[in-house]
Amino acid sequence: MKELYIRHIADHLEVHPWQVENCASLFEDGDTIPFISRYRKEKTGGMDDATVAEVKHWVDVFADMEKRKESICKTIAEAGALTDALRAQIEGCLSATELEDLYLPWRPKRRTRATAARELGLEPLADLLWDGKTRDPLASARSFVKGDVQSPEQALAGARDIVAERLSETAAIREDLRTQLRRSRICAKRTRGTSEQEAAKYKSYFDFKMPLGRIPSHNLLALLRAEDEGLLAISLDADAEKGADRVYADFCRMQYHPAPALAGQLRQAAGDAYKRLLEPSISGEVIREAKQKADIEAIRVFGENLRQLLLSPPVGQKRTMAIDPGFRNGCKIACLDEQGNLLGHTIIYPHPPQNEKVRALTTVQAMLEKYRIEAIAVGNGTASRETGAFLQKVQLPHGCKIWTVSEDGASIYSASEVARKEFPDEDVTVRGAVSIGRRLMDPLSELVKIDPKNLGVGQYQHDVDQALLKEKLEQTVESCVNAVGVNLNTASAYLLAYVSGIGMSLAENIVAWRNAHGPFASREALRDVPRLGAKTFEQCAGFLRIRGAENPLDDSAVHPESYGIVDAMAASLGIRTRELVGHPERCAQIQAEDFISGQAGLPTIRDILRELAKPGLDPREQAAEFSFAEDIHDLEDLKPGMVLPGIVTNITNFGAFVDIGLHENGLIHVSKMGPRGTDPTRVVKLHQHVQVKVLQVDLERERISLALLPDKGAVNPA
């Protein structure tokens, strides 16, 4: 990778160039982000997986840019215009905008007014104007009056069209104008012919102005969505006269200061270039540039929400009753064993209009006893509160607790190919209930089966750059899966597919081998799986766990390449390896510096000792119970000043949405979270239990304004 790119990435991420260079080299060798961040800390200087992922993103960006530069140089060379100076400019580009500006004069374009002027033979006249080789433009134009050119004025008009196009294709002028427009305000107005009622949800933007450089990402994305829907007209408040003056001044700096007669022609060309060519083009670019920044911010928040959701505390391997609540269509019940296998299912109708409460109670009581249920998961959708109240009348088994579980995406899963493969003989209602139950047991294992965009933890996810969103979400899921580790003998192919280096095809091979030969006895047995070669084994082995393996290191995050180091540590204490694993007091006797070698540096040795002290430790927190306020059932029950318990359901950069037990979530605006500039993702976490104060209730718009009470304890539930 070129030093130019390495230094740019290092400066952007505030790391050392050698860290970027080593990362790029590891990527070339086929190493994955989780593997590099966990097992190659000496090479990266201890960069976390988020930073390694950033390096990977920029390495890919510059790899694509390098290909683009080669293509551009080839095109310009074929036109006979590639000078050494231009090649150096192209090779020195670090942004796509800068690169495309340099290429613009040679890019194939549709027929323009300048094209028509050239066909009339007016380019030599344009050259005279551009180079300042005429003091009397009108006199010079007379020699071009022939054929379809019927007057000197027509000749000058055509020459000005050519000059205007050249001005619009000059990189320095474009960049200067970009700088100017970046400082302008973005304006929005309701489009003509659109009623206030039609655009009601964008009412706050009907007469909107804000400096483009200061507009929050969610505001910009909302404006652009409204524009796409034809409800708002978006523009920049650029001054056309000042813009034209700036284009003319830039020309004078680059070329020469013309005499008055020539200046008049060039000013006309500059005004035309600004109004017709530059302003529409650059305004669009600047708004797209601002949107890219907004996309990145929205995707960052989405990724953080997704991480928190995937790492939600699991209840664990408990026999679970899952209930997908409903009124008219009843409550769907699915009972699962400790591994999440379906034991039985039914439907009860405890709510209106059927009101079969006694029969429902009898059915639930019988299923609790028959399947020895240890936990109950209730979906948080329609009739959730009523179903929770109904369950309070049931005699629960000792230790059995009731949990409210997010239903977001459950209906998507239930109708998916994944669900059909798992439960080919069950309908979508049963599959949905099973998904709710499994989410309680192990959110990560279940949620990887659903497209993250359908999990209800993002905003504007359909408006942002889809390729960038996909990259971020896949990296987030991969990071979470590998941070927790995966049980090789119980994991589904969908979970295994996110393990470092595996992918869906190999995951299916692993499951097929497991079904044919029984559980894996060791990590080493992975090498018998078809198409799982040495490189893949290196990348994935450390993230896979084998419970009860003969070698206890197979149930830890210690990589097989380091088993020899652990054996040496145990030998230094005169004990067997098994007697070191899980014994922190013995690990404390090890001097990390004594085991540094060319194979492993101090960061790796310290990681090994931490893992040996607590092998296979799940980084997720413990699940906690939660109850909504009992006397709040609809919006009319809310009064300003009330203090209520709630669960954070979504976080944006303008605040957090909180479920307080009603159909409508309340909003804690960022201004009610802390001082100005507060980042909501640093104040609350997804599914956190919080105490909130009701500030305002808008019954007409069904909106609830809340304030966070930060002095209350924060607990992360399932």
C-alpha cells in the first residue's frame, strides 16, 4: 500500500503509520478483523476491533481509488493530454472529489452548448478570450462570421459557452466554490401544491434555515427524505452575484487580469458558468457530502444500538414458555427446552373479545407443569401489558420469572427461509413465538438470523448509504459473535457463519459434519471438515468453544497456536495444564515477561493469563427483572410531573425512545439528558432500565416528552 495512503489513514485515525501498514499487510494475508484485533496485538499496537475495522474500510477505499486512477490516466493518455504534472496531481489525490475534478475535462459528456459552439468552429475564438490574446473581442469575432454563424455577437456567445464550460471544469474553481457553499445555509420550504396536512410530519421544516456545517444528521436526513417524497424543496442560500464574482476572481488569479472590453466577455461567461453549470452541480455535491457525514453518524448510532442489542444479557439455558400476545387472534404459546427446541405449542384467548380467562389459566398452568418451565418470555407488542397482568394470576413454578422481550423483527424471521428450514411443519405464529423465547435465552444466537435493519434499533436506515450500512452492520454482528465466542457443538449455521473466517458455506459444512459424526471432541477435529483449510482454522479456532473438551483450553479464548505457551507456564509451576486453567491464584504466580518470544509479545501473554484466570467468561451482563407502572394504561393516564420506570428501546443522536408500558414510546430529548453536546449513546444503553419524568403529553399527535432522572440506577435487562 502506498505511503501516501498509509499516512492519510494514520492521521485520520490518530494512530502510527506502522500500525496501519501492519494491518494492511495482515489483510493482504487473509486475516480477519476479529482475529487481528484479538490475536495480533503486537502487530497493531493493541488497536481494538472498531479501529481495525476503520483501517480495513480505508484500505478498501484507497484500493478502489487506485484502480480508478489507473483508468483515468489511461483515458487521458489516449486523448494525448496526460502530462507528467497532471499524472502527479492524479496520483497525489486523496479524495474522490478531487480526483473526479481533475478528470472532468476528459470525461465523456452529453451534448452541451459548448459542444454546439465547437461544431461551429468557435473554439479558436474561445482560446483568444481564455488566453487574453485579443484586446477587441468584437473585432476578433467578425472573422468567425460564416456558415451558420450569422453575426459577431453570435460568435462571441458561442465562445462564451466554451469558456463557461472550461471554468466549470477547472478543479481549483470548483474547490473554491465548494468551500464557499459549505458555509451557506440549507433552506427548506413546503413544495407548491402540497397541503399542510399532507406534509404534517415535516411541519417543523416548513420554513427551515440552518448553516449546512451545523445541521444535525437526523435533521438533514429528514429534510432529504421529505424532498424525495416531494413534500419539501431543498436549496442552499447561495448568492448568485457573489458566486459569479468569485468565479471571475479565480480565473483572474489563474490566468490574467483582462482589459475592460475583454473583462466584460469573461464576466458574462463567469456568470453563466456559475448559474447554469457550477452552482447546480456544486450545490448537489456539497449536500451529498453533508449527507455522507450524516450517513456516517446515523450508521454509527445504528451500529452502537445493534451492538448493545446483540450483547443483551441472556437468561441462559432455561426451559422457557414464550408468548406472542394478541387480542382477537389470541396469545400464541410455544414451550422450549434448554437448547431452544420446540416442545409444544397452543393458543389461548384470555382477552376480549373471547375472554376465555379460566380456560387460558388452566392451559397455561398445565403447560408450566408439563414442560417444567423455568422462565416466561412475553412479547412487547399488542396486548403485552394485559398478558403480563393475566400471568400474575398463574401459580408460577418456584424461581420462574416473567420477562418482557422485544418483538422487533420476529414477524420477519417467522416468514423467512431460515424459519421455514428450522420449522417446516409449523406456521408463522408458532415460529414467531419460538423466536421470542429464544431471544430471552440467548439474544445473540437468535438475532443473527434477522436482517439488522428489521430489529427496530436504527433510524433512517433506508435513507443512508446502503453499502456503508451493510458493511457496518456485518462488522458489528461479527464483532459481537466473536467477542462472546460460539459453542461449536450447539451453534446454528447462522451463528457459525459470523465466526471469524467461516462464512455460511463453511458453517453449513461444519453443521453437516457434526450431524454425521457427532459432537466435536476437540478444536483440532475441525480440520476434518471439508474445505476448512489451515488458514480458516487459524482465523476461527480461537473463537469456538467446546464444552467439556479433554483439553480445557478448547473451551477458552486461548488460540491453539498458544497452547505450547500455556503448557510451558504450567510446567514452570510444576503442575499440569488442566491445573492452571481456571485457577487465578496460580495464574498470578506467572511472570508474563518470562514467556515473551518471537511468537508472542507481552500483550498476547497478558491476554492468555487473563483468559486462563477466567476461561470462557461471557462478557454479557446478567439479566434483570422489570415491571411497568401498574396504574398507567393509556395516554390519558399520563400527567406532567409523573415519575415512571421505562426501558430504552432506541437511541438516536437527538435522544432516546423509552417504553413506559404504552403503545406509544416516549422521547427523552438529548437536551433532557445532560449538558449541551451530550452524546445519548454515552448516557443510556439499549434496553436499559431507567426512571423518567413526564414533561408533556400531546394527545393529538400521540407524543410523550420525557426527562431522564440520572440519579436512578441503570440496569441492563434481557
